[in-house]
Amino acid sequence: MDITDFEKKRASNLIWNGAHDYSIDTGFRVYDENGHADIYWNTMVGVIHRRYDWKKLMDYYNSFHEKINQSVYESLFWIAMENGAFLKENSERPALYDLRADYAAGAIEESRGDINFEDSAGQRLIAVTHGHLRHCLGEDADLPDVVDRKLLDAIEIPGDLDTDGAIARIDEVLKTYFPYTSGAHKKTFLDRLQVYVASPVAVFKKRSAAGDNSGPVRRMSFGYGEHVNEYGGAVVDQSHLSVSFAKYTAQSDEGMKDYITNYFGKSICDDAAVKALQKDYCTGNHADVKLHITRGAYEEKMLKAGFAGKMHRKAIEQASENEQIYHDSEQLHRVQIERLTEKIRNSLLVRMEDQEISTKSGILKPEKIWRAIHLDDDRIFKKIIPGDSGNVSVDLLLDASTSQIHRQEIVSAQGYMIAEALTRCNIPVRVMSFCSLTGYTVLNLYRDYSEKDKNKEIFKYFTTGANRDGIAIRLAAGLMTRSDTKPLEENHADNKILIVLSDCTPNDMIKVRTGDGVYRDYAADMGVEDTAAEVHSARMKGIQVLCVFTGGDDSLSAVHRIYGADFARIKSLDMFAEAVGTMLQNRIER
């Protein structure tokens, strides 16, 4: 099945809508036989995420892997969870009832003449799915035998169960009606000799070739489920590639540089400037990394340069989509920009006001003399401290790795709103994104400090490759503090703030060289610890480093380790200004 990036993004948007949370990545999406995102099911995946403990559910769901009748158990699991989540949510979202009924009616209509009740787990699932669709329409289920009717009644879990209760109920049903045992199970040789129902024929779909049942996208009784994590997750694993590009010949190195240029655009730095930056920053854990800093500028011939050119064309297309989706909800975004502008402006006004403090010398305050006589307090004088406009600058650094692919429109809108609010407050702002590919860490510059009219360039945000957060933060902080930054502008502000928009899952193909000659993967704890060290280093230089966290619950420990309490998590658009504004306000007022 060919599922386009558009339909994947549409499925994710439906899930976010159902969950009231556009920061999540469920790792599971649903499509119809034409590869179109299923409106009802993706909405319900989001509702399930909102109403239950998703991690517990996925730990249990993954225990079905490689069991006999795996796909039967998977489909029954989702039917159970859909029913429970619907009953929990229906009173709060009356429209959900009609959405469910429309889905069920369409599914039954498409299934006419395509149901064959045979004695197999797959056909039993078909019967139960058909009965469930009838129940969704408020009709009695016409099932072939009493066993299937009891199975249907049991698997349609009630809405008053919590996560543990739902899992226990499903587990008991599977043990009662199938040869099922709890826990993870690897198939034995004898198991593999048994007839394996790879995937049941969907109750409302036409039969497909056997090849459709393999891989992360597989047929289920209610559509096609895309198990995103079975692609290897959003993390880009390039560990099979070389750990040191120093081994490349000059010719291959030049070819790699051309590839990166065609992919991301021409460098804004000449060779001498790049070498100087690499000498200063590509050291320690990042000794084998190379740099490419660009504005995405290109010539027509670059767009025809094989795969790299194709990806550059996709980046150009994504820019239009980012901006269009922003404009689709422009009024909501404008409200958030205005609120964020007001919070920042109020913070600056507090800094600009003169402050009066009590001191041991200065202008006498007659009304305080009694304190000196009776309390032995000699702070009876006042001194006026002139207000400080703040002299603040802000750098935005956007994580543009593949793990953000389903949040491109969101992250670009967040970056734009922050930059726009800062611009309205006359705070200099620089905006860049970063990603890593084939040994290069790429920084894409959208606007520099004085370029107040270029905030819309942020919509050119495009995700690809991996992310080496440590060197990106090291380089961004370095460019904020050094004087020889051409062609970038020099930062003259006394108070510097760096805001990183990231999901806090650093991962890169270039490994870390340790002192004993052993290489370690730049991922997991290694990546998190390195990034935390770079954040600490930047703070020691007087740069306030903050994070707008775009990841899921599984990365919360990482964001705490890297940024401490200096991060904001945006769960809904209407909370954007409050969360980001409060974070910035606290830093500016300090």
C-alpha cells in the first residue's frame, strides 16, 4: 500500500485532535484500503491516548508480537479500547456519536457479500467486528453462534475501567476464547509449523495479496494499522556507516560536500570560515563532525541533482505547506502572538522602571528614623536604581531531525510566533534549525538579528536526517559570544537567551571517540549527557538556555536532565503564549 506523507500527516493531525495534545507521537495510525487516513479511528487513537496510560497499553500490546494469532489479538485489543474510550468521551464530545455511526454504516455497507464464517480465529474476529459495527449503530448483532456473541459482549469493555482494568479485562477475554497466554512469546519451530492466520480478512475490505500483511503496515479487522515504531522508530539509525569521515579520500569528501550542498543549499561561509569553525567546535565528542551553514539558497541545477535534489524540492514544497496550515488557523495564531508579545513587553517594562531600595546611605527617609532608634536598623536611607531596558537578544534553535517529521507545521508555527512576538518588542532575534546527515551537522539560518522582515522564512523549516543536539547548542552558543561571526551578525547584547525547540532525543551516526579508543553511539544516555553538558557550558558563559519541548512522555526524563526546570511543554495552541511567555518572563525579569 502506498501511503503518502500527506496522509501520514493528516492521520497524525486527527490523532492530535482526539488527544487534545499536538506534542504526542502514538506510533500507530490507521488508513483505509486506499491509503487515506481514517477519520474516526485516528481520532479514537488520540482519545485512547488521552483517556488511558498509553505506555502501559503499548507495553501490553507489544506482548502480542510473534504469537500465534498475533493480528487477531491486535484487532481485538483496538476494538476493546475504542469501545471503552468512546464511552468515556462521548458525553464530552456529542459529535463523536455521529462520527462513529457514519463510520460503522460505511464499513457495513462495504462488507456486503464479503463475510464467510469459517472455523478459524480470523473468521471469529470478522464476526465479532461485524457485531461491534452493529452495536455502534445501536442495532442487535447478528452472530453465528453463542460463543461469538459472548466474545463480543466481553471484548466491548465498559467506560468505567482504568488502564489496568482494561488490560486485565482484555487479557482474560483472550485467555478464555483463544489459546492465549500472557506475556511476550517467541514462536518455536513447532509453532511455525502451525497454520498462522497472518491477518484476518477485514470485515469491510476486499481481500488483498499476502504481501499486504507483512511489515509495519498490516491489515486489521477495521482497516490498515501502521505500526510506526516497527520501522525502527523515528530515530535515524545510521550506525552501519563509517564512524570517521577522516578516512575518506579528498575526492569522496568533495563529493559529500556537493551532496550536502545540493540537499540543503549553498553554504553562507567560505571554506576558510568553515575550517575555522570546525577547528573551534568540532572537538571532543564531536571530533569527527563537519559543519554546513546555509540559508537554503540554490540554483536550478541543484534541484536536478539526484536524490539530494529531490529532497531539496520536497523541502521547498514543505515550506508552502507549513505556511498554508499556519494561515488556516491564522486568527488563533495571531491571538497567541499578541498575548505572548504582551507578556514579554510587560517583563521589559518591569526592568525599565526605576527601583527604590533601602540603604545605609543616600537620601534620608524621615519616616524610617524610628527604626534606627528602636530596632537598631540603620537602613533609613533610600537609593534609586535606574531601570534597565534589558539589552536582551534571543536565539531560536529548531530541531529539524526526522523525529520531528510529523510536527513540521507545528514547530515552524511555534518558531514563527516566538520570533514575531520578540520582533514586536524590538528584541533582536536569530532563528536557525539544525539536523545531521552523513557526518555533517547542518545549520539553516532563517533570519538574523536585524532582519525584522524575514520571520516568514521560518516556514522553510524542513526535517530530515538525525540530530546531534550537543554540537548544535555548542555552535549556537559560540556564535552568540564570538566577534568574528561573519557573515552572521555579531551579538552585542548583555543578556543572551537561547531557546531550543526539540524533542530531546539526540541521535547521530557519527560515534563518540573515547580516550581508550572505543567508540560509543551518540544516542540514548550518551547523547543526553553530552547535550546536558553543552547546555551547562553555555550557561557558564552567561547564556540563558531554555527549551520548548516538542517530544512525548518517554522523553520527559531527558528534557529534565538536559534543561532542568527551564523548559515549557506546549500541549495545546491556546496555552502556547502562557507557557512560553511565562518561561521567557521569568528569565527576563531575573
